[in-house]
Amino acid sequence: MVGGAVIHSTGLDARLVVSRGDEFTLDVSLSIPEGHTVALLGPNGAGKSTVVAAIAGLLPLDEGHITLDGRVLDVPATDVLVPAEDRSVGVVFQDYVLFPHMTVVENVEFGLRSRKTPRRSAHEQAMSWLDRIGLGDLAGRKPNDLSGGQAQRVAVARALITEPNLLLLDEPLAALDATTRVDLRRTLADHLDQFGGPRMVITHDPTEAFLLADEIHVIEDGVITQVGTPDDIRLRPRTPYIADLAGSNLVLGMASAGLVTTDTQQLHIADTQISGPVLAAIHPRAIIIDRHQPDGSPRNTWETAVIRIEHYGDRVRLQTGDPLPLTGEITPDALNDLQIVEGSVVWISIKATEISVEKD
Amino acid sequence: MTKRATSSDRRTRRPPVVLVILAVLGLSVFVIPLLGLLARTPWSDLPTLLTSDVVLDALRVSVIASLGATAISAILGIPLAWVLARVEFPGRAIVRGLVVLPLVLPPVVGGAALLFALGRRGLIGEPLNEMTGLVFPFSIWGVVIAATFVAMPFLVITVEGGLRNLDPRYEGAAATLGAGRWTVLWRVTLPMIGSSLAAGLALTWARALGEFGATITFAGNLQGRTQTLPLAVFVAMESDRGAAVALSLIMVVISLTVLIVLRHRWWGAL
């Protein structure tokens, strides 16, 4: 993917090269068309925040280029560097970074006031944004008095009110507790859809990346190690990190009375209380593969075919077919012992307790 | 005395006796001089004393000089603090040392140094005098400069500390929202270091108000022109104890008022 990037006349096109003193060099190429959401997925310290800072204009590039809607923002080679305040890049920062000395509405109108919009008009627009996201009543509060979810919505409104040409979201859900996160992911997806420009979500959480993004770029140690649709990444992870973090099987279904029902299959789950649309996650290592029908404790067993085998390092990934395509992970030794090849018929079993379920 | 501690004893353990005695002695170091001052106050003569020419002149000079020094310290000291906090340059440690030097330098030495630099025959004073006719020593300007010299370090170090503690992402966020450097400074940086700034200004002003050594060395002791409240107290101690007490009381009242008004911001920032 590096080099020979396609230049879109609209959207973001960038090659970001930034060296930090401590032997770390970021070298990342990105291209995001209008209306598309790209997730930058990677572990802490991979350089994700450096990407945000470079695109937002808070950190100059050492090499490469940044072009947004055909406008050159940063090219060290020709000494072009547009400062952050003239870039029209909206940023929702990690932990939101709302101004603590301003009220909620003052935070939201800040961008308009900075661009010389008259006070009254800025205030009216900010109030209408707050009403739209259901926070009109909290306009006079200080950010410290908001819940994490409310703060996130204020941060999104503050970034979008200036009608930026690109929206960057840096770990938009990391500051929230688990329950709020699920609700807010939905709201956030709606906000992203309403914003027509290119969007980028920076995250270390694969679920977030899968649900919000059209395309995922995996970043490790300052370089992109894989680019693909959420399904590509999930089914064909290219590095152990992706396999570990992003390689989980995600199944959408309806839950009731300890069962998750998909179009083709029913899964027993441990949680008997949950009901309604859910997202069930099954780690590939939790999937047990046998040549014969197992008779142990696992509640979920079915017969299927191995349609693809991929080796990487000391692990092997098996992709199985109907009725519920899943990815399982075993050792090369196990693969030999079981004499599995592509096309082999196998039995899959999964313990109900190995399936984690959350409301979708 | 029983050996068993009652439940209330357990909750509020009595502090060690020696520590309490030393603490009370420590407090008395501050309180006894104040009591002495109040005991010697000629309360019936006070209205006359407070409106005497010497007192009013000194009060006027002190107010102008201390506020002037605080204003100059703010205008020059905030940028200096910003540069020290945000700009990396070789010799930054030396610059910081120079800024703090007046805090430890005896003020008389500072006054002498100012005289050699800005006096009528001084390094800069002489050419400046020839070009513009300005004379700093023995003028209110001299009082302001002497007070600025000793007081500005308080502002610089307090504001620099505030800037260092401010998460730079706030300024970054403001920039991405379209705010230019001045807007960021006025609407984000300065308000967010507000308590450091208030504490710095209060400390600077208090130090300028109490300034003695550099002032008398550099600006002299001319009633109505360069004689500040502390200088007037010093002179009055020789001639008119009543006036000295009255002048001292004014300074105590001013200091206490500032402490009370700013107590929250002050303790918050230091």
C-alpha cells in the first residue's frame, strides 16, 4: 500500500512521515474518499496520536504530504505548511479536551467565534446543535459536570459546527464505561453518517473499528501492516497482533432465553437475561475442532467444512463454511494430527461460556 | 488516667505535645510583632496621623509604584514566562537562573546594580539621558524600576509553572477549531492558568509594595517623589514613632485585605 497512492480530488490523501527522537518513525499512507470512514486500528504506542496531530496541523511532517479536497496542507519538500487554524480539520480528541473554563454552549460556539461569526449568530447555531443532540438543557453547565457520554456529544458538536472538510475522532469511546460505550457507538455511527466528508476513527478497540469503519488500516510500530474491509481483517488477519485483537468472530443475532438466533444457526449463551439484537463475539481459540462428533460439555456443536487454511507463525487459522462461517485457531501440530486439509469435514464445538454477548 | 483509650480518643489521636508547643511558638513569631504594633498604636491621634502629608505622600508613591511595577511585570513577565515554558533554546537554564536571581540577591545590591546601569552616569543611563533627557534615579520611574526588578520574578515563575501544568492539547484543540495564536492565548491559555496568574500578580504586587533596599539605593528617599511607605516607616522610626505606627498599620491592613480577597485563588495555585 505504501507509495503510488491515488490522488483523489476530494477527500484526504496523505503520506505521513514523522520521526521522533527515540528511534520511532511513523510512515503511513492514507487515502479517505468523501463519505467514507476509515478506522486506524492499532495498539498503544503504534503512532496513532501522531497521525492525528500531523493531519490536524499540530505536528509538522518530516517527509510526505497531506492533501485535503485537493488543497495541499503540508509538504516539507516544498516548504508548504498550513497552520492548524486554517486547515478545516475537525478533531474529537481523546478524553474530549473540552475547555473547562467555558460552559457547554461556549465550547460549542468557540469554533464559530474564532472565525469571526457574530456572537449572537454563533450562540444561536450552537444552541440549535445542542438541541439537536439533546443537550439543550445543559448549555449553561461546565464540562466537568457532564457525564462521559454527554461530554462526547458536546465534543462532536464542537468539532462539526465549523463544517470541517475532514473529521478525526481519536479514541472517541475509550473514556466511557462499558455500558455507555455500546449506546454511544450507535449514536456516534449516526453522527458519522450525517457528516458528508471523509472521516477517520482512531482506536485500539477492534469492535469499534469493525462497527464504525468502511475500511480498516491496521497500524503497528509506526507502519500500516494491513488494509482492508472489516471482513478482510477479521477473516484474513495478516499479523499475530491483528489475529489476536481483530480476529474475533462477530455474530449478529437476536437473543432470548439463553439463545442467540442468526439466520442460519442458534447459539447457546451463558447469559439468560439478555434479549433483543445482540453482538456475539467468539475468539478463534475458543472454537474446538474435531474430526468426529464430540460428546463433551459444549452446548454448541455442528458439522461443517474447512474452506480455507492459513498459516502464520506458530498458529493456523481455519475458516469454516455453512451454516455459520467462523474462524478457528489451532496449532500446526493439531492440524497434522487431525489430518485437516481444505475441504475436510469437521465438527465444531463452542462452550456457551466462551461466547461474549453485548447489546447491539 | 486509664490505659484504655476511649473511642473518641482513637478517632482524634492527640498530636505529640512537643510538636504542639513548637507550632504555637512558630505562630507567635508572626503574632507577637503584630500585637506590639497594636499595643503602641496611638488610637486617638490616628486620624490626624493618617492624613498627614508624610503619610499621604508615601501612600500615593507606594500605590503608583507597586501598581506600575505589577503592570510592567505582567506585560513583560507573561511573555518571558511563555518563552521559558514553551520555547526550547540553548541556555534556557541560564535564563531561568537570571530571572530568579533577584529573589535571592540582597535588594541593596540590586539597587546598586540598577544605579550602575541606569544611573545618570550608568552604562545605559548616560546615553539614554543624552538622547531623551530621561533620569531614572530619584524619580518615580526609579521607584517603579526598582520594584519591578525585585518583584517580577514572582510573576515569571508562577506563570511559567501554570503554563507547564497546562495540557497543551487544550491549545491544540482551540487551533483546530480555527483560533489563531492570539485568540488561543486570550481565550484558552490565560483563562486556564487564571489562578497561577492571579497568584503571581498578587505576589508581585505584595513584593513591590514592601520593597525597600533597592528603592532607597537606586531611587533615594525624597518625600513626595520617591519615598514609599516602607521608606517613610524607616525615617519615622527615628523622628516620629506615632507616624511610624500609623504607616505600619496601613501596610498591615492592605496586606491582610489582599490575603483575604485572594485567599482561594492563592492557595489553589501555590
